[in-house]
Amino acid sequence: MGNITVQSESYRVDSRERRASYVIPFALLCSLFFLWAVANNLNDILLPQFQQAFFLSNFQAGLIQSSFYFGYFLIPIPAGILMKKLSYKAGIITGLLLYAIGASLFWPAAEGMSYALFLIGLFIIAAGLGCLETAANPFVTVLGPEQSGHFRINLAQTFNSFGAIIAVVFGQGLILSHVPHQSAEVLKQMAPDDLATYNHSLVLAVQSPYMIIVGIVLAVALLIALTQFPTIHSDTHADDRQGNTVLTALFRLVRIRHWRWAVLAQFCYVGAQTACWSYLIRYAIEELPGTTPGFAANYLTATMVCFFIGRFSGTWLICRYAPHKVLAIYAFMAMLLCLISAAVGGHIGLLALTLCSAFMSIQYPTIFSLGIKNLEQDTKYGSSIIVMTIVGGGIVTPLMGFVSDKAGNIPTAELIPALCFAIIFIFAKFRTNVLTVARS
């Protein structure tokens, strides 16, 4: 997913503080973008690892993303209340502590071979990341001269994309390749005790990587606690005085056609992206006989590189052409590539699925910006609800797993993300005329 630029007019730093140098705080905030990308993309490594160790169906493996994204879905409102009462810095430290607590649960979960405890740990990690994203974006936007706010947020986002690539390489080397995955034929020939020991070794492979993450996250939390940050002033209180409550805003929002479609489109996008990435390694294993999960992770790395390249090229195109037209083309290409991966399969289907990420790259922020256009006083609440549609990743992924279980193969299930991209195409092509707000 892309990160969202928080509207800077809602957040401001005292003019005296603005003149101070905040190079170190900015660097620490950039590290947060990197850290939450690592956690997000390591899930795609955990899925095939746990699937073999716990004998999970594709649907059951998809619950990894459900636990994760429901944590994201539930935390924004509590996180907002916390930061309103205390500070954004307190929100960041809370998020990092939750991140560390969730990751630390991987040690006892691995020792006890408890899939449920892993899911709880992922939920807590996601809750922490929700706090971080809620707090870090406004900080980055206002941490310096107003005219360079867009540069800072885009620079911070490059750390997010870089973190995604590092996460896959990190997980590939320390998790997937730590214990070689065996074929079904070899596993059937193992004695029950040997099979249990082998499966336990697969799960134990996640302990060291996640303990490394715990150490890094706690170190960053300590540095942030010891670093001076500016005070961000929000216009939330002004909104409250004007009676702009959540309920009154929601009543107005549901009557705005392009916002309703943006909510649906964003739900579909996060769901499609998460589902495609979650089952990419499984797709490679099924469609290319003899492929190990460790080698298949190379395709996931290539996917992240395509996403990284697509983000830069897509940003360049959006600067020169209408965003909704670029989004329509990208959504159509993503849909077409998913259809190819579903119909053709094999190496061609895998390459199509890998290339698809280049056309996912700009969809999240573009849907967001189109969705909040012309919302006026309801921009804050409208944007918050669009962000909450990240729960799509926790619903579409197990749905895709369910379809693949029923069909007996992964390629057929790629029709699910293809349908999601078709809905995004309809939104971009026919539902983004907001010059005159359509209320129906």
C-alpha cells in the first residue's frame, strides 16, 4: 500500500519551532515508514512457512492477513483519542511498544507450536502499526517548511518501498531458506515423530528474525523518547465547536457518490494487493514443479521491485495527466494481468502476476485523493473511513484462499483480484466526476 499525505492545513507547528533543525526527528520518522513496511511484507513470507508447518488450507493460511488487517481496522479511532489527549509522540511510542510486544509473542508461539498465538501476535503488531501510521504522516508533513511538505512525505515513502524489498530478502534468507521445504512425497515417508520435529523446525525459524525486529523497534522507541519533537496543533477542537461530529459528517458523506465508490474501490484495492502478494509464493510452487519456497520468494522480491518502479513512473504520469485517467489505465492493466495469470498459469501466469504490481503502485494514494476531493468540511472524517477500508486485505485474502481450495488450484482464484481491479476501473472511468458533487 501507499502511504497517504495528511492534509497539512489541519496540522501545524508553532512558527518558532519551525525554525529549529529537525533532521534527526525526520530521520527517525523515516525509520518508522521502513519498519511498518517490514512487518507488512513479512506476512507474505510467513504464509507459505506456516501453511506447511501447520498443514493449513489456503483459506486457513489467509487468516494471517485477516488477523493483521483487522488490527489495522480497529485501531485508528482509539489511536486518535490517545493522541488527542496526549501527543503524537506518545502515539508513536505506543505504536512501537505494541509492535515489539506482538513480535515478541512469536517466541512462545514457536516454542508451543501455537498458530492461534501467532495470529494474536500479528493482531497486536498491526495495532501498533496503525498507531504509527496515524501519527507519523502529519509529523512528516509539517516537520519543516510548508512548501517542502510534499517532498518530505514522498521521501519518507521511498523508505516504505525500500522496507518492502528488504523484508522479502530478509524473510527469504532467514525464514524460508533456514529449513529446506520438503515435497509432499518426502513428508509422507517420514515417521510421525520425525514429521513433528521437522514441522517444529519450520516454525522455530521465525524466532530469530522477529527477535531481531523486537530489538530494533525498542531501540527506535528509545531514540524517539529521548529526541525533541515539535508540537503539532490540530484544528480538531475547532471542528468540534462547529458541531461537525462523526455522525453528522457520515450522514452527508453517504450521499456523495464519488466518496461511496472510493470507499468500495479502496477496499477492493487493498484486498486485491494483499491477496496477490500473499499467494504469489504458493502460485510459483504449484505452477513450477520443483520450485522451493526459498526460490519462489525471488518472484516476490521482483514484485516489490516492480511496485517500487511503478510508484515513481506512475507519480510522473499523474503529474502530467489527469489522475483518474492514469488510475483507469493502471486498474485495467492490473485486471488484465490477473486474468492472464488465471487463464494461462505456468511461468507466463507467474510473470504476469509479478508484473501486475507495477500497475498496483499508484492506486492506493490515487483512489484516496479522488475520494476526498470536494468533501470540504467532511474531508477529515471521509478520509479516515477510506483509510479504514484497509480491512479489505483481511477479507479478500481468505476469500481467495477459499476459492483456491474449492477449485483445487491457485490460478483460478486470481479471478478474485481481477474482479477487484475491475471495480476500481469502473470507479476511475465512470465515478470520478466530482466537479459537480453527485448526491443520490
